[in-house]
Amino acid sequence: MKTALEDIRNNISKNFYLNEEHIRLNLILRLLKKLGWDIWNPREVNAELLVAPEEDKTKVDLALFHNSFTPSIFIEVKYLGRISENLSLIEKQLRNYNRDNTATFSIITDGRIWRFYYSQTGGEFSQKFFKQIDLLNDDLEDIELHFLTFLSKSGIQNGNAEQEASKYLTLTQKQKAMEDALPQARRLIQEPPYPSLPECLVEIVKERGRTISIEEAIKYIKTTPVKRIDVIEQQVTVVNNVEKPKQPIDSYEDMRFTKIIKGKIEQYNSNSWNDLLRNTLKYAMEKGLTLDDLKSLTNLHLESGLHYDKGRKPVPGKNISMTDVEATKAAINLKKLAQKLNLSLFVEFEWRGKSPYAGKKSVIKINTT
């Protein structure tokens, strides 16, 4: 999916999408197919759906159904760059779509900006807004993560999307400001002068009209489940007498530019983050945890059955499959499961590429002697 997002971002920057049909056919349907929707089945992806055929001819641009009875998602498509000038009118339009046939989610998009609304919750329609994605400026891995969370067919089917949307709506205004600023902050800590993540977050939120303290930023970074490495000073050491990075430990939240030198969970060895994670899930199930237990303990996409497509691979020896995740998410879940289940975990890795720690080595060590 990341390749498709990169191509779409390039097309947006070059202004290739000239009208609503370009956006609907060449952008939205492309993403929906990547997210598991059968775009060739009009009972699943329904264009120009009559919302209340007995009353009027009002149509929604796209309606997604994960079953044959009720709509899961309404998508209203607009010209590129035309959302902000008419947002209140578009929200009223979506509100009216949901009066007689309420979808779980409603989305307003011009291809670049995606605004997500949890239609099933109470209050004014504008208050149902919980997440905005910017395909041009947001971090690609964040974009992919949020699309998989809120727009994938599997996320809608298993209820995870609705559960996560409910959590977002409970955030305070400060928390929402920090959530929106976090992707940009993550990018800035990889560039000179390599500021700390909390400092970046404070400055970006300030630029956007809100004030937070450094303590509030640190607390939010430590508690948010998205793209951070949940390690503390005592659990991360530097090996081979390599100089310890001067950045505070909170800056270790971005693991994209890492390569495992030696990885071991219990008796299993691997230099792949996802491979280690799948075998950790295997050990967890051998300790008696069920699929539902694992879903509640992690933020992974897990499903029953043996699947070998769309980034999915089976957990060794078990009848469940896990979708590949990026290194940060893998490291978070590895540590969490190892601690919860008292498993032995050892990962020695090297920082590479664009990381400010490139060339340095670190260790994550849980329950090892």
C-alpha cells in the first residue's frame, strides 16, 4: 500500500486529479482495493447510492457495505482543494445522508484531505469528526496505519475501527492537537539540529494556535500507542562500547531506520522484526492466550485462518495470521508481550539510513540474564 500512497502523493503534487471523477476512480477506488474492498461488486462498493429512494433523489458518491443490509461508510467526494471553503455545507449534506440510513462512518475527501466522522455517535454532526489525514503532508506510515485502522474492510468487519473511533472522540482538544502534530514532529527529529520529540511537539502545537507544556508533551508521547518504542532507560543499553546517542530516550520512537543484528525470543532466533513478532504470538498462544486475548493486548491486525496475501502471513504452527507491520509497531508489541508473558527477549539492532543515530547500536532486553 505504501507504494500506491507514494504514487498518489506524487500525482497530487503534480495536480493530475482534475475533477471529482479522477479522484473517485483513480485515487479512492485504488486505495479501497488495497484496503480489501471488492470494488467490482456494486453490493459492496456502491456508487451514486440513493439514500432515501422513497423520499427524493439524493445520492451519496460512494457507499461501502461489509454486509448486505446496512452501509458501513459513506464517502462524499469533492474537487481537490474545495473542502475548507464549503465544509459546513458538506457536513450538513452528510448529516442528511445519515438521517434514514445511518452508516457507521462518513468521510469527506478531495483526494488529498480525508475527514473521518463517526456517524453513530450522538451530538451535532460536526462534533462527530475525529480524524483528518493529509495525503500530501502526513507521514506515509501514519497514513497507512490510519487507513488500515479506519477504512480497511477487515477493520470495519471486526469492529476495531469503531472501537478506535470512540477512543479518538474522547480526546481533549490539547490531545487532538498533539495527535495531529505528532507525524510532523517525528520527521523533524531526524533533521538537523536533531531536537527532542517533546520539544518538537511543543513548538508545532504552538504554531497551530495551542499551548502545551513539555511535561504534557512527554506524557502524551509515552501514552499514545501509535509509532513509538515503549522502552525505558534501564531496558536499553548500548553494546560494543559504541557511544550512547545523546538524544533522550523518548526520541527512540521511530525505528524505521533500524536493522536487527541479532534477535531472539525465547529459543527462536531471527533478524526480522515481523518474524520475531509472529513467533512471540506463537509462544503467547502456547501459554493459553486466544485470538481475542491477543487482539486486546496488541494493536496488530490478527485474524483466524492461514493467509498469504496483502502482507499477511500465518503465525508458525497456529491457525491465525498477522499482517506485517513497520519496525516501530513491531518493537512496541514485542516488548509488551514479552513483559506480559514473562518471555525472554533480546534484540541487538543498528540505526541506519536517515536516523540521527546512524551507525550506532542499541539493545532491547527483557527478562534475560
